[in-house]
Amino acid sequence: MKIERIFTVSSRKQLLSQLKKELLELAHLGTSIGVLEWDRQVNMPPGGSGARAETLAYLAGLWHKKFTSPEFFKLVNGLMAEVDAGTLNSQELCIVKETWRDLERRRKLPTEFIEKITKVTSEANDVWAVAKKASDFKKFQPYLEKIITLKRRQASLLGFKKSPYDALLDGYEPGMTSDEVSIIFKELRDFLVPFIGKIKNSKTSINPDILRGDFSIREQEKFIKSVAKKIGYDFNTGRLDISSHPFSTSFHPTDARITTRYREDDLFYSLGSVVHEAGHAMYEQGLLKEHFGTPLAESRSLGIHESQSRIWENLVGKSRSFWKYFYPHLQKEFPKPFTEVSFENFYRAINCVKPSLVRTEADEVTYNLHVILRFEIEKELIEGTLEVADLPKIWNSKIKEYFGLKVPNDRLGVLQDTHWSGGSFGYFPTYALGNLYSVQLYESAKRSISGLEEYKSRGNFKPFRDWLRKNIHIHGKLYSADELVKKATGEPLTPKYWMDYIKNKFSEIYSL
């Protein structure tokens, strides 16, 4: 990049003010798109899918045109000269550098490409929902083939050194490559396969069916909302709705929403997802609203974001101390069956390890294998070594290899996740990275907060929530993921903490 001149202090402030104004306008437009997308998944009648896809494509194209306009480029490019000159403070540096990074990526994508991929994925998501319900992959196959072609084109436009998958991964986990992910995942797989084998051979018998009962959806919602509120999810700036696939979305730190789904025989089908999504939403609620529109009010990466959901779902929500407080409340609200279940049997049941077909229902131990499987498959799809038509076959084969299970239908197999229908290739690795981040962060929090487990057992989650807010949430994109983790824990990301946590927790549960 050619540096033409360095601005005076007053002109620099003017340009920074203009940049923030432009970013705020873009954020308002992005919020409008987000609300329409949330509505599409929560409220929209099936017949509205075609018109909504057209609207979303138009608005996405409008946002892209504004963000990549010559005027906006000139503004950011001028401020990049100040980056090289060292005249910006840390917050200004973050705003300019992160905006430039995003701008460089997006300028490589033509507006017509953005409109096309938005329209195709919006339509595909609706077709996926129908195909999943019918358990018929062939209904969805033509749309997925279109998406794969578009994502390969996107990777080509963005550019990459080794694998086209890296260009897509970089959009979710900046700076990370598929080679780095493969090394981490190999270490996890080498640990998990024999450890799961030990659990299978354990003489300890755990019956998760003791958690089943007859739970009205109305009563479930009431209890689940009370749990989410207690751990710190602010319903004044959030809400809970129903969707076919649980998700969290945020339009502003004062409007971070979550969804779930229910089963009348299984309270934990919804409870686990709500605590998970509340973790995501509390991250969004913890971003500083005065920086809204700038990278300082955006999450650092999808892996860091996922760490916040996993830390609440697993490290908190499946811990002894958490349920020492909540179990009496659960027994009071649902006397059948829980008054007949001892605390110890309950704790073991919610932590039962049993290979399953569905990722979102997987236990802590086997979950990362689901992610590894998806990473391997989608990388091959993008690199062109696997055809979409062969997807069910390779999926079923890997499920058999990794979990020893037979896939009975496409609904429980290749159609179970919404990500590919939305074009989110490169997203799945962030789930496993989030698991690793979560334990490393939690161990650091335990060292910083004396008596953390005791606080939890008394229903006081504020000290831990405040620690996360101070060390993760308020920083936005001020630091890279590596820098953020080092600042919070004193060392870079390592799988060691997660593997030690899993080994210690489940060796105790299964008497290994």
C-alpha cells in the first residue's frame, strides 16, 4: 500500500469521526438484515421464503456496495497511512486495521456475487428444512451443489496460499489455517478414540433415561428462563423464541436474542441449548455499546464466541456446583421424576457418555469427534476431492468409523445441521476450538476467583460473569484471538487443558 501523506491531528480526528459515522450507518443496515433473517427462522410463514430471499439479497448487495464503495475505500486507505506512521492509539488502531482487513476481503467479491450467494443460501435454507423433515437428501442436493460451486468461487476470489478452505476458515477464525486445525484435531482424535474405548469398557452403569418424564412446554420455558436469568442473561435486552435449530443472534448489545426447541419427554433437550445460546448472547450483551458499529463492539472470532457458550453449557451447566444450587429448584418444579432421583445419579446422568448420531445432542467427550468429522468432509468438498452426490455415503461411513453407529436416515445423518445450507463452510472447526478455549479460560478464572465453585453452588454467578466480561467481552476485536487468550490465561491456546479436564472429570464419573 502506498502512503501518500500523514494527516494533521485535526484532520486525522475528522477522518476517524467520519469512519465511525460510516461504520454506524453500515451497522444499522446490517441490523435490518439481521432482523429479517431472525424473523425468517422464527416467525415467517413458509410461503414467504421466496420474497424474503429476494429482499435479503437486495439488502446484502446494498450493504456490500456501500462498504466497498470508492469513497469508503479512500477514507480507510487514508487512515491506514496513520497506522504505518504510528499516530493512532490502540482503539483507533483496532478500528482502522480491522475495518481494512474486512474491506480488503470484501472488495474482492463483486456485488452481484454477494447478491447471488445470499439469494441461493436463503432459498437453500428453506429447502434444507423441508428435506430434513422428509429425510430426503436428494431434495437438497441441487442447492448444496450450487452453494459448493459458489464457495469455491469465493475462495478463489479471496485468494489462498495452499487450500481454498483456508480462505473460508479465515472469515471465522482469522489467521488460522486448515493445516493448523488438522494438527490440533489429530491430537484430539488420538486422545479421544482410546479414552472413549475405556469408557465403553467401564463397569460403571449410567442410565440417562432417569431424566425423562412428561414436561409441558410451558413449564419447561418457565424453568429454563429462570435458569438463564440467574446465570446472567438479561431478558430486558434479550428474548427466547422457538426455531428448528437453536441459535443466538445480536443486533446491538441491547438486543441479543436466543432460540431453542422443545421435546415434551426431555427437559434437557431445550435446557442445554438455552444455556449454550445464553452464553453466546451474554458475550454480545457484554460488548460496549458506545463502540457499536466499530470492531471494538464485535466478537473477536467464532472460536472465542463458541468458548463463551461452551463455558456456560459445560464447565458451568454440567458441573456439580451448578446443580447443587439448581437441583432442589428442579425437583420442586418437576417432582416427577426428579424427587425419585438422587443427586449423584442425576449428576452422572447429565454427564453420561454415549456416542450419538446428532452433534447438538452429543456429550462433552464425543462432541469434538462430530466436529472433526464435519471438518474433514467440508474441506474435501471445497477442495473438490469429494462430490456432493457422495456426501451421504461418506458421512455414514465416518459415523460408523468414529462412533460405531449406523445412520438410519438422512435426517439423523447428513441433513442434521443447517450450516451448509447457509453457506457457512469453515465454521465447524470453531466449535472444537471453542471447547479448547473454554477450559483454558475457566482454569484461569478459577485461579483468579478464590472459591469460584462455592459461589456457583450458592447460585452466585456474578463473579465469574464479571471475570469473562473483564477479560473477554469488553475488548471486542482490540486483540487477536491469540493475544486475548494469552492476556486472559498467560499462555497461547493448547489442547492440554481440555484433555486433562475431560480425563479427570470422566475418569471420576466412570471409575477409570
